[in-house]
Amino acid sequence: MDLFATKSIARLTADAEDKEYTLKRTLGPVQLIALGIGAIIGAGLFSLTGIAAGEHAGPAVVLSFVLAGFACAFAGICYSEFATMIPISGSAYTYAYATMGELLAWIIGWDLVLEYSVAAATVSISWSSYVVAILQDFGINLPASLVASPWQPVKLVDGSTVYGIMNLPAVLIVCAVSLLLMVGIKESAGVNALLVVLKVSVVVIFIVAGWAYMKPANHVPFVPPNTGTFGEFGWSGIVRGAGIIFFAFVGFDAVSTAAQETRNPQRDMPIGIVGSLALCTVLYITFGWVMTGLAYYPTFKGNAAPVVVAIAQTPFLWLKTAVEFAIVCGYTSVMLVMLLGQSRVFFSMSRDGLLPKIFSAVHPKFRTPWRSNLLFMGFVSLFSAFAPISIVGEMTSIGTLLAFVIVCFGIIVMRKTQPNLPRPFKTPWVPLVPVVGIIVNIGLMLGLGLSNWLRLIIWMIIGLVIYFTYSRYHSRLQLASPAEPVSKR
């Protein structure tokens, strides 16, 4: 069996049009941009910004956003070319299958499963933090043991610190969003659009209301001196901060997983990917500047709800509860898009025979891969219940960066192997743009530290064991009949 056999675009398209695996095409450019914004603006902005500023970059977290956005721009352009050439569910997994072969496709697919799973878990943890804060405003105090993981300290009203048993609110929201996704893509996109309006409004209100109350002293020093440890402030802290908040940009690649449910993917996918990325980058940089201007950066250290800390420095304390409620709505949209992308990648891998067929089963009424949604409802819930936010956030970042590296490399491969294929959207200046994308994204990966690399390697080892014991023997491509020859580069 050829581990590097590729799947032709013609066959990818034919498989996607198989009635057994048909998904409903209902999305247009506005819904795609909303999906992108829905995924991009969330935990990375409202939560991980505080962690990156308080522990790594200080006020220079705005430069971390610039660096992360710069890295995303190259990857986003490459994603747009692939999404118009191969408008099929699966995102980077499908692109790798068409360019670098089955083994690389499996690796990136398995990586995407980790990326979207842990991203949804990270957001659910922050969602829980804000829900707990809202309930406290109304005098309702949930048991500390049920709102945090066993490794997440919780400070009580009396000043004492306890550790939780599980994060129950985070589990409940993951289950609710998963059930919505099972009902249908049109319904899910409608709910997401409403949540996006609320979320963007919150960001704009925070920037406008907080601008006049920033203290110039809070931005001094703009780049805090390094402590002697790589990644703890200084210029290395900016790089480390960029690697962490890179999680904030994962939404635009999730847009590409909805290609098979888009009415005109050749036209609308670049609009959704590049448009949502550009809009959110501007908001991110401005938001980070205002937040670190309102409160001195050390106060954000270890705080999963830094926006509340910043708002406390303004006279608009009446906004606190309203802002928290809107942020909760925004977090919900992030989880929706992450769980959507996750199930579509798993659906594609199952359709190709690399995973059991049960996960590519489409609901006869709702036309959604509901069993994949059900599986990840349980899997993500475990992360949500027991993992601390700082660890799951960094795990998502390294998985996303790996996906971006492979997509950028795939553009170079496709231009060499299939230069004459129709490309409704073309990446400019190839190979310069993808090469720069590869270099920048690998640089951000190196800034995430050894522990994150070890977690990624362990996850990949588990995936390779599954591939060599199950997937390669059930692959539809490898088992193709003589009439359906295996494509080779």
C-alpha cells in the first residue's frame, strides 16, 4: 500500500456528491463572514489576551497580535486558494489528501481534531467563568467545586483558595451547542449570526467606553524587561504571547470546513476567510491596547476574565453585567463554529474509510453528521470538565500552527504537480507567500515551549498507531478497484 497516494480533485468531488454523504448547501458570503467572526472573536480576545499580557508580553501584547495576524494572513491566502479549488468538507485534511498523500492527510486530520476539540474546551472554560460572575452579581454562588477543574484554583469570597472537582457549566454548554449542530446547519448559522452581532457590539463598546480612561503609566514599560527566562517578557515574551493568542485567529480556517455547505464556494470562501480575518485583526489590536491601558498588566496574570478587571477601572460599572452577558453569547458562537469544524473534519476522514463509517452517517432529516457531533460532545466535555484554561489554550495554538504550515506547503506542491488546474482564487507570489507563511508559523510553534511540543507529539503518536492498525487497511483509496486507480504524485 502506498502511504503517499493522493486523491484526485475529481474523485474528492465525486465522493462529496455521493447522495449518502450529501450535506445541505445553504450558506452565503454573509453567513461565512459571520462564521469566521463567530469563531475568531472569543476566548483568545476576552480571556487569553489577559494571560498573554500578564505572563508574557505586558502592554506589548498588541505586538503579539500584530505578529499573529501577520502569520495568519499568509495562511489565510493559501486556505482561500484551496477552498475554491476543493470546495469540500475537511479543510486542511482534504487539501493534504490532494497534494501530499494519505499519511500526511491523516496526520493533519488528526491534528485538526485536537485543534478544534481543545479550542471548544478552552472557550467553554471561559464561558463558565463569565456565567459564574454573572450569577454572583445576582447573589447566586455556585459551589466552587463544580465550577473549576481539579488543577484550577478558585478564590472564595473570604479570600481562601480551593480546587474544584469538575467544571460543570462548561460541560453543559458543550452539550447544548452540540445538540444545536445536530439539528441543522441553517439553524446553527442563524443562531451564530445573532450572537456575532452581540459580540462585536461588546468589543466596540468596550473600546469606545474605555479609551478615555486609559492611564498612560500602564503602558510603561511598553516591552517589560525579560526575567531571564525565554518567553517571560522582553521580545521573546512577545513571540511567546503571539503563539498563545494565535488561538484567537483559528476561526478563519474553520470557515473552510463549511465549503461543502456553501452555495457558491468558489466565490464566497475567500470572502469569508479573508474578510473575517481582516476585520477581527483590527479589533484585536485596538482591544489589546485599551485593555492594557485600563489596568496594569500584572493584574491579568492567571485571570480567565480580564475584561471584568479592565471595566472595573472605568465609571461604567453598570456595563459589567451587560458586557459579561454579551461575552457569554459570543463565547457560545465560538464553540458552535469549533464544534462544527471538528465534526466536518471527522466526517470527511470517516467518509474516506480512515475512521469507522458510523461517523460519516448523515441524519436522514437534518442532513448533518450527527454521530460525529455526538462523539465530540463527550470528548470535548472531558477537556472542559477537567483541564485548566492555560494548558488547553496553548495546545490549540500549536495544533493550529501545524495545520497552517502544511496548508502553505500544500500550495507549493499543488503548483508544481498540477499547475493547470482551475484556480478561482490564486495565492500571489508563489512560492514567496507560502514560504514566509511556513517560516513564521514554525517560528511561533518554537515559541510555545517544550511541554506543548510533547503533548502534540504524544497526540500524534496515538494517531499514527490508529492509522497503522486500522485506517490504512480500511482506506477507500487504498482499496480502490482497478477501475479506480490510486493516484500518485
